[in-house]
Amino acid sequence: MLEFDRHIVTPTLDIAYADSGPAEGPVVLLMHGWPDAARG
């Protein structure tokens, strides 16, 4: 299971995200439960 230990904080939101895989690999963005909590 991914750990959502990183956060991006804006004036409106605190967005938790997981960073996984090789740095030189393609970028994949998966959003689930938006705008609910990552674990909710």
C-alpha cells in the first residue's frame, strides 16, 4: 500500500500524495476520491 507522507499545502487545500517509481520514468497521476481525503 502507498504511504501518503508528502503534502502540498495551498491556502485552500492540504493535498497528500504518494511518490513512487523511478525518477526517470513517465509521470502518472492517479486521483481518487477527489476532493475527499486520500484515505477516505
